[in-house]
Amino acid sequence: MICAYIFVRGCVYYFSPVSSLESWFVRDTWMSIPRLSAFGVLLLLNRRWNIAAFNMPLRDGSKAARMGFVPLALWIFFFRAGHGQSFTVAMMIIGFFTSLAAGLFEEYAFRGPLLSALSHRFSIFTAIVLSNVLFAAYHIQAQSIRFWPIVFLTGVIYANLRFRGLSIGWLALIHGITDACFFLFPSINPKPFGFYSLVLQAGLLIYAVVIFPRSGVTDSRYNKPPELN
């Protein structure tokens, strides 16, 4: 499904080149259709796999808020240093929902069946690294390669939180809200190796190390693939 989505995205990008912020926004909004479609297909497939249920227990709300605050704050620090044309209020509202669509598909795909399958075969560390190498590569076309280290580290944090017991539903919400913050600030991000990017990368790396699910810290329900649901 990930490969199918990348193929569809490649076709859309090829036939709908961007010439302005408005044209980029329209294209990104339409991309919500293949994102949600791929998410729906994965949910249907998981009825047979039964390895990565999509849920969002209310009791985990405070935990999600605590553990999702750091990456969200780091990304807001990065976004606020942007420049160029700003989004309209209508774009901000629509962008919130398109960001949730991105969060649903990407978190379920990469922190759901894929992470579970990899953790069947490898250690937790290897599964996290491999899944997020793929997560970074998945952003080809969508993100410049120079931004892939940031994407990789963000994915590592989400995978760590998954192994610490946070459900995919909460991860999707954290991911979606973080992406939605992009629409609150000027549309051109800071340089990938400038001050703000380096601070973001350093903060993500430190947080990823701090919350890595080491022995004695990992939620036992999520330590092995069959229970990673």
C-alpha cells in the first residue's frame, strides 16, 4: 500500500506541477483522497492480519499530551522561523483536516503493520531504524532529501512512543496536529542546515534517545509484535 500510494502521488505530482502556493495547496488537499483510501485499505487488510489495531483509548490522553508536547514544540519553533507568503484562514482550516489525513495514513502504515512486521524479525532498535529509513525515503518528492534527517528523527520518536504503549490513534493525532502547525506560519521553511533546523534536529535526537524503549522501560504489552495492537 505504501508503494501504491507513492506511485499515485508520483502521477499526481507529474501531471499537476506547482506554480504557486495556491496550486500547491490545491494539490495537497486533493492528495487527502489517496491518503485516506490507503488508510482504509490497510484497515481492511488488518482484519485478516490482526496485528495492528487502530484505536485511541481515552485513558491515554494525558500521556499522549505529555509525550507529544516536545516534538510538537520543536516543530513549532522551526515553523515560526519560516518566511514568504502566508496561508489564508481558509487554508489553515482546510490544512488542519488534510494534516489529520496525512497523520492517519502515515502513522498506521509505518507505526502499524510495518513496524510490527519488522519487530517480528529484528530487535526493537533495528525495527525502529529500518522502519524510519523507509519513512524518510517515503517522503521522496514531498520533501527535499536535505530534510530527510529531520523526518527520520521525528519518525523514530513516534516509533519509540508506539513501543512505550501509545496507541496508533493518538500518534496519528499528534502527527496531524504537528503537520497542521505548518499552515499557521509563513509557507517557506528555514534552510535544512540553518540554525533553526539544527536546533530542531538536535532536540529531536536528544528526545529520541531519552524516550528510547530500553529494557525495563518498554511497556510489556508492546514489547513483542503479537501484542503490538
